[in-house]
Amino acid sequence: MSAGWHAELSGWYNSKAIYDITTVQPGGALSMGVKKEVVKKKGSISLDVADLFWIDFFLHTDVYLNSYSPSRKVTLSFSYRFGKVISQSGIAPEEVNRVQK
């Protein structure tokens, strides 16, 4: 991808399960997200879609109840890092210089 862009694709699957009087049907999902760094790499804008193809659901049946919960979610977020940037080692450059003196 071009500079400042990041993408992620993930998925999962669970097979049918039976717990005492409850049967949980098989289910799975495919999710995707993209992120763009902005404001001199101090901020980012992200768009995430959970259950891209609307195939994940929580469906279980027992002798008393059938329930269904849809799972698709779309999230748009903005993050901004305030303050000084800390190096990859987790120590601010000012602290490294102070200790070395």
C-alpha cells in the first residue's frame, strides 16, 4: 500500500455445538479495516467493518427459546497522539540523553 495507509483482513469460524439443552449453530465472519495516517503521522482515521458479508450471527435454540443477534458493525474513528513521540524502545529521546550525561 502507499505511504500512510494500512489494511487488515481477519476472519473466524465456529462449528455447530451442543451444550446440554442448547444447540449453537455454526457461524463465522470476515472483517476488514483500513487506516490512513494524517496530521504529520500524529493522527489517524480508521474505517472498520465487522462481518463484511453479513454471515456471522449468534443463533441458538433450546427447549424454551430461539434467539438471534445480528453482528454487522461499521466503525469510523479518529485518533490523535498528543505530546512528544516516544522512540520504539519506549524511552523518550530526552530521557536517553539525560541518563547518558
